[in-house]
Amino acid sequence: MALPTLGGWLTAALFACLVDAQQAQLPGSSTYKAPAGFPTSLFKSYYAPASPTQEPQPVVSDPALQEIYPLNLTDPKDIPTSNSDPVYFPPSVQPTSNASTQTFLQSAYQQVQEIITGSGISGNCSKCIAALNVGKSIAQVAPQALPPLFISLCESTGFASNTTCQTTYSAQALGSLWTQVLAYADVSGQDGLYICNSLSSTFCPAQKANALSTTGLFPKPKPANATAPKPSGNRVKVLHLSDLHLDPRYFVSAEANCTSGLCCRTNAKAAGSNGSIALPASLYGAYKCDAPYDLIAAAMEAIDPLTGINTEKAFSIYTGDVAAHDPANQISRAYVEYCEDSVYSLIKSYVRGSVFATLGNHDTSPVAIDSPHTLPGPLGQQFAWNYDHVSSLWQADGWINSAAAAQARIHYGAYATVNSFGLKIISLNTDFWYRRNILNFINTTDPDVSGMQQFLIEELQAAEDAGQRVWDGTNPLPNPTNLFYQIVDRYSPHAVSSSTGINDALAPKAVDTSTFDVYDAYAFYANVESFSDLSTSSGPTFQFEYSTREAYPIGWPDEAPLNATYWHLVTEAMETNRTMVELYNTHQGKSSVLSPNCSSDACAAAKICYMRSGSQPLGSQCPQGSSQTRFFFTYQANSCHKVAGTMANDNNYEVVEESQISDDAPPVAKEHEEKPLHE
């Protein structure tokens, strides 16, 4: 992600639980003030205890790996800048002698420089494709030589700062992965266009979805006159947690208003500060920082008082992103595993019953990367360590059984299971549809290289045959999105519930036990502005923000769910009611004081269009409107780690910290985003 971010979009801790629309009261209390101090009982022992002036450093013992993580992994005063994780390169297909290799590399590097700076090839896109072809030849002859060349070209062309070039394109970060991409992608064709556009929108145009044939795609034709089941009138609460983004390296009193990177770290600096602290990080967090332990613990403590989730029939989902937004050179397998273990154990401490979890793009190392099994040899298994780890943790926590855990190991962390209410939950790893997973640029004409959507079809067909209702996953890249839409259409409305949304961590529900549709949603938040004023006698206060049904009144019957029809009617009301657009925009930004407004006609038109689209191909046809609406569309289209989804909506009942860093929060533009290939 680009930093610093606009506080308020994603949160350090947010959760949701929806309740029966016919209830006159909230699901629990309207406010909850967390007690001061970190509950020491959450971990058995500590390297460093919590105090009003420091975050705890717990001793985390991993039940899956049977090991204890060392302090130097998360020590805020000594943050690692490298790791010893395995690095995978494609095999050389044309082995040569060292002397011949060096001569070849010098010639190739000079050729790329000439492509960029010379006049022999016109147009940024043509230059980029030509350079990729040279890179492909290097990947096939001397793959391990490519990361240093990436760094050298990045620095010499001013594509990014020298520091960014080194941390991004080293072999341990993305250098070896870009080498895999060049080795196996069709760089002269559509793959190359995707790659160049991902590097900069000024290189090649964004690609549209290819024509998709569904002939032979589904095992059975859609049943004639398929209809959704009738509602039972009984409701069950659903708790939704997501994007906790634990920062175990958070340092109280560090710079909270830094100019680059992740703030609230010992290495964070303010503009022109000469080393002095302009805005000290509070115990509970700040706008440009990820979540400290104290904030997550406070949010976890607020769950039951505000929702009653532990005292009534309910189930929970966690839709990913446990780790902080560390730069590429500061994350590792062990760091991600530590965050997974720590966050899941915190959830387990406060939420009873099963939690159906899925992976987010920050739940791997490097960030957002997963490799399809179709890559040859060990390349297709290079992220199996993570699937083995999370599946073992989920099973150890009692959230899934051994059969689902076995599925998760095979299917990239994805699994299918039926909960105690008869709802089939299909957890998908949609990093395979995410732009920032650069391995997705290999064979882009195939919308399902990983086989993830085939897994979805098989599980939906089984659900249809068994008469079950299903919650499943969402979208980002054009071709996978297009295929996903066809799958949802095939199995709707009789199998796939229309209860979900695309907004990340904003799809909590109180659902009917027959249809599993949403009937209302309630949002809560904690005001980050108040964190610096908290005394040692109390923690953050979480308070009611809005009810979805009451916030967007359209004369909708109480007995009708907040389904796609409801949301379409909301957008129709927005066309003549600008106040409703601005209110939706406020809710979308979690009532943050840093969220841009949406007061112009252009912004309103774009936001309405984006809400109606709910997918990348459709949303790309909307007017851009403003940076605010472009961001929210991009974020919705890229919300790839969902347990459920069919329409972009705001079915939200959550407790949120009004700010905290987002993986894709409204960013400062990438430093190279609008640079031409050569100036």
C-alpha cells in the first residue's frame, strides 16, 4: 500500500453483528468504555509487560509449529530489515558459462536502457513490452541475476526512490517473484499489458475482461424456476471481524505523524523534525499507524457488551489481514505466522463458538502473493507453509474440523463447511484475483489459473444438490470477476444468499435461519481523536454510529431483507437526495474526520454507479467522479478476502476504530505512478 493513509477507512479492530430488524433495541449496550490496561491473562508470560508507556511483548507459543517466537522478531527497538526465508527462482533453460553469462547480462541491460531512453521504439506501452521481452530472456538464461538488474534499472530511471527500489526488488522481496513472472508470462501478449499497467497506468492501458464462454463450465444446468427459500422469521446474530492488522512493533511515544512508511515505529520521522517527536503515539493508536495490542484487546473486550454475541445463538467470520503493513524488507514467514497465531488467540479469548476464517492479502509473505499449483516444481508449492499453518491453527482453535483443515491445506487455505445453523460457508483465498499478487499476471487469459473458482463451483453444486444456502467470496481482476459473476448467477437465488457486500470488513449480519439474508446492520466506532487524551484510568469508548435500515429509509417493509433490491432502491433515492449520498460516504469512511467529502454532482453520480456495479468490469465503466469515489471503487473491487459476497452494499454492523491504516486505504499516489517510461 502507499503511505501515509487517510485515517478512518480501515481499522485496527472492527467487528459486526446484525440483529433482527423487528427488534426495537440495539443488540447490546449503545456504548462501552474499555477498562484501562492490557489484560495480562491473555498470554501466559511476557518478554516485556504492558504498561501505560509501552505495549506488551508477549511470549507467543505456536501450537501448530510447536515453537516459541523469539523477542527479536517483534522487538520495536531493533526491527529486522532482512530475513532468511527460502527464495525460489525458475530454472535456467539455457545454461551458459559464467563469462558468457556476464557478457549476455551486460548486453541485455544496455538493450533495456536503449529501449527506455532511445527513439527506436515509440510509445510507453511499446517500450515497456519490449523491455519485458529482454527481461524474459534473462529470466530464462540467468534468473538469479534479475533482482540486482531490477534494482539498478529502478534507481537509474528514477522509477522510485533508491530505498524503495532496494526494498521492493531484492530477491527476498519481489525480485525473485518478478523473475518467475517474466519466465512464464506471455510478455508479448495480454500478460505483458497487465504487467505494464500494474507498474504504471502511464505505461499501458488497463485491460478489460475477455469474452467468457460458460459452455461446459457447470456440472448441471440451473434448475427451472429456481427460487430462494421462504424466510423462517427466526434470526441469528453473525459477528464479523476483519483487518485487525496487529502491529507488535508499535512503540508508544514514537512519531505518529511520519512522512513515509508505517508510523508509530521507532524509525518513523516527522517532516523537518530533526529527530524530535512532533506527535507522540498514544497507547491505543493513531491515524497513520496499525493496531497496537492495547487497542485490539480493548476492541475484543467490547464485543460481547455491544453485541451480546456470546449469550445468544450466533456464529462468527474473520475475513483476513492479521499482520501490519510492514515494508517488504521487514516481513517474513515467521512474522506472519506470529501475527496469525497471536490474533487468532486473541479472538479465541473473547469469542465463543466457531469462527470461520479466511486469508487476507496481508496474511502471507511477501504481502498479497500466492502461487498457483500450476507453476512447475517447487514454485507451485512455495506458499504451502502458510496454508499448513493456518489450517492447523483453525483446527486447533476448534473453528473447523479435520476434513475442512485438509481442504484448506490443498486449496490455498480455502475450505467449505456447514455450520450449526445449516448454512454452508465457503472460504476462498481470492489473492488469486488480486492485482497486487503479481503471479496473477501469468496466463491472464485464463480466469481461473489456480482452480479456486472450480473449487467454488464444485462446492456450490454440492450445496444445490443438498438444498443448502451458501455464503461465498468476492472479486478484483476483470477476468476472475467476470467468471465469479457467472458462477453467482448460476447458483442464485436458490443456493447463494444475497446477503453480502464487497466493502472490506463491512458485511456483518443478523440473518434469517432459512434464507440467511440480512435484516439490519448496526455500526459502532471509537474516536481516534480521543486516544491521546485517555488517562491511565480508562481505555477507548466504543459507541453506536448508525443502523443501516434507519440510515437509508426508503419505505422498505420491516419483513423484507436488506437484499440487492433494497440497495438498488437506495441508489435510486440517492439520485434525488444528495444528503443520503453524503451520509453513505460518511459511513463508508467510518465517520473519520480525515475522509474526503462527496458533495459534488460528479462524486455523487460516480458513487451511485459504483454501488450498482459491485464488480471491476462493471465499475470500470462508471464515471471517475473524484479521488474519493475512485478510491472506494478500487477498494471495493479489490476486497478479495471475503467469506461472502454478491452486491456492493453497506450491510454494516461493526465496531471500528475510526482510523488505522488500510491495506488499500486512500493513498498518496505511488511515487512512480504518473511518471512516463522516460522523461
